[in-house]
Amino acid sequence: EAGIEAQIRQVLSDLNTHDMANLAQRGKKVRDLVRNAALPPLLQDDILKHYRRMEQDYGKNCAVAVRSSATAEDLPDASFAGQQETFLNIRGDEALLDACKRCFASLFTDRAISYRVDKGFGHFDVYLSIGVQKMIRSDSACAGVIFSIDTERGLKDAVYITGAWGLGENVVQGAVNPDDYYVFKPTLKTGKRPIVGKTLGKKQLKMIYNEDAASSERPVLNIETTPEERSRFVISDDEILQLARWAVIIEEHYNKAMDIEWAKDGDGKSVGTGKLFIVQARPETVHSQRAANIIETYVLKERGKVIVAGQAVGSRIGQGRAHVIHSASEISQFSPG
């Protein structure tokens, strides 16, 4: 509708995803085209009409999350998760419309462009929709991720839940070591309380609202957690079991292993203090694809100096020369090996 498709095709005509400078330049040009284009008036009016209805329920300039969902986001052999943008704590008409444009533009992040080429998807064959949701005030509570299978061992009879203080983005991005909880599904379904494991995470940071969001480019920010917050679990046993029950329901509905995001409201001014919410669900595309009749074990035969430690998803071993970069702009410094 904005008349920019031909320009986008022209920009991508000499794309070379193996040349990082070329990829970054082409990606930025396409994103700028989308961000600078006018939203179709019908679409803009519809977005604002529904935002007015949200304001009636939650107050003027209520905070929303602008979340991307690509049509090919998760297929059995391809996962586009995390390649498109989500914007949190967005308030007011202007910020909402801009966030929607940035969301649409993120269909052309450098990573998404490169991934589509590697997987054989056409750039104009993948579409993107946006969900605008009332923000759950997990900045004053907690949030995290649920897998309806055990991602460490690929076991289908366990629900694996992670959680940390504040907004869930830190858990999704791997910026903190969250709490871990395991629930055994077969006995959960019979009404038992089968929490089979709990591990206290360090939870060093928590993402909260930037209360100066109206005048800031940063609607959310990270602060350090207190020693008291680090020393206790973010949810109770009852809440662990509730999330596990929901994970089972969602898995049975889609008939496949699922990767789910949850949030707890700690404010209560709009949606209810202490309530738990599911904010997103998508297929789990790594461990559920493993052959169930093959078990692989990797053994480290020698020990070296530990340079950095973190939480692994899975248990493989890789090797190569360590190369430190400080931002994605330095990615071109990487070479084979």
C-alpha cells in the first residue's frame, strides 16, 4: 500500500549474506524504507480505534506490548524465534504507531534476512502480524519461560519452568541465570503435586519500566536485584503447578512440545495483583526433533581454565579459537574456525 515493494526488491537485488558489511547495509536500508513509509490510513485508524477501547478499560495512555508474530516463525525444521522485534511499555498514539512500524520493519533484521537465505525462504513469502497486548506488570513481580519437555535431556514427561524478577525479556535473551523448576507430567495429570526439582538462580538483574518512558528512547531498563531477591524463589509451589498445568493444556491443544512465555502481574491496578498470565506460545523446535531411540553423550577428557560460565541448553561440546566482540557491528571480524 505504501508503494515501497519495488524499492525493497531493488535494495535486496545484490544482497550477499556472506558479506557482513553488505548484509548490514542492505538490512538497514530496507528497515529505513519501512519505518519512513506511511502506514495505510485504514490500518492506522483501526489500531488507534482499538487502543481507545483499551484506554477505556485501563486508563489514558495505558502501557502495551507490541509483539511480532511471523507466519513462518516456527516450523519443524526452522525457528525464526527472536529474529523479529517486540517492544515493551509503549504508551500513547505516536509511540504505538512507531512501534508497529519498527515491528513490521524487523521482518528485515540482518539475522532474519540471512536466516531466510540459508533456509531457502523467499523474502516476500514470509508475512508478519503484530499483537498489541496490555502490559502485564511483571516489572514489580516476575516472568519467565516454560518448556513442555525437559530441554536438558529431551524427556517428554517433564515440564521445565524458568523464572526471574521483572519483565521476561532477560530470561528470553539469556541475560540472567533464572530459577529452574521441574514438574513430572504423568502424576500432575492425576492431581498430585509432583515438583521434582527446584534450583535457585542468581537473577542478577531485573528489567523494569522506565517511568520516564514518554520522553525516553528506552521504555524499559535493567537494574540490579537485591540480595534478598537473589536468595528466594520467584514463584510459590502452587504457582509452579499452575504454570505446569497450563503448559500441559497448551501442549495437548497443539499436539506438540511447546515453548511458552509467562508473566505475573505485581501491580494490580489494571489486571489483578498476583495473577499469572500466558503471553506467548510457540512450538519447541530443537529437542522435540531429536530421534527418541538415540542417546548421545559428550565427555570432556581434559580440563582447562574456566573463562566464562553460564546456563547451557543441552550438553554438547564445541571447540575453536575464542574471539571477543563487543557488539553485533563487529560480526565481520569472525572467520571460519
